[in-house]
Amino acid sequence: MERTTTAADDFLDRALLEEAAKKSGLLWVRAAGQPHGRALWHAWHDGAVVVVGDGGEQPLHGLTAGSTATVTVRSKDKGGRLTGWPASVTELAPGSEAWLGAVEELKGKRLNAPDTDTVGDRWARECRVLRLAPAGPLGERPGTMPDDAHSAVPMPTPATTRRPIPAGLPKLLLKRRRR
């Protein structure tokens, strides 16, 4: 059955989208043509999600100016998928009014920056600040979630699991306890 939307539905969808993006510290962004989304930290500014990446920040694989992406936001309290929507991607020019506003919002969300006082200067030199503006109706909302889990094989990494503990380690640890 096709869902018909009214102006009130559109208003409520927009309110859900905005509130979810403001509350969640993490969202998933899948660039057009990419098989999987990536978790990105973000901020909400001027009616859109803004992210900073590349350089010494989070990777923005596949996100380029003029492209599209799918944004999925999780629920802050339960951590499950809450809503998702299509977004248009715009790169903000360093030093522009829009860039300065976005950077001010992002600075407050950036945890453990190595250069807190000059992070904006570094972002202007090395990074890209992208604006992901909603570009259509919500694709996912409570009550209309898809049946698939959206699970994916983990991305390749050079990290490995721990090796088995050395055979003599338990004896060494037990000796220390006895003393």
C-alpha cells in the first residue's frame, strides 16, 4: 500500500530528521555508488548535517561535492536505526560564512582534538567540510523500516586479534599471588 503524505506528515518528518540528527553523536553515511555506509561524527547546522574529514580527521570515502548520499541516524537512547533520508552533498569553501558557521558547530562536537585552539586553521588547510542537506522524503521512519538488517562484512584492516598467551604466563602470575 502506497503511503500518501500531507503537509503535516512532511512537517513531522522534518522535525524527526532534525531532532534525530541533533541528538545523535554518530550517523552512517553511504555515498552514492558505495556498497556500505561509514560511521561519521557530525553536527547539525543551518538545516543540514555537517561533517569534517580527510586530512587528520575521519575519512570521507566517496563523498564529493555535487554527489548524493544516504544518511541513517540512530536513536540516542536505544542505539537502533531511527530514520534515514537521501542527502545532497556540498563542499563548503574554507573561510566562507557557511564554512565558519559549520566549523563553530563542529568544534564543539570534536572530542580530543590535538590542537583545540587552532583546529579551524588546520581544517582549512588539510580537511574538507561537507554539508549533507536533506534532498527528499524520509526513506526510513519508525513503523516503516526495511526488513533487512543492513549488516555488512567488516572492512579489511591490518589489525589482528591477540595471540594465545604464552604457556608459562599462568605459572608466573600464580607465583606472584602466593608471595
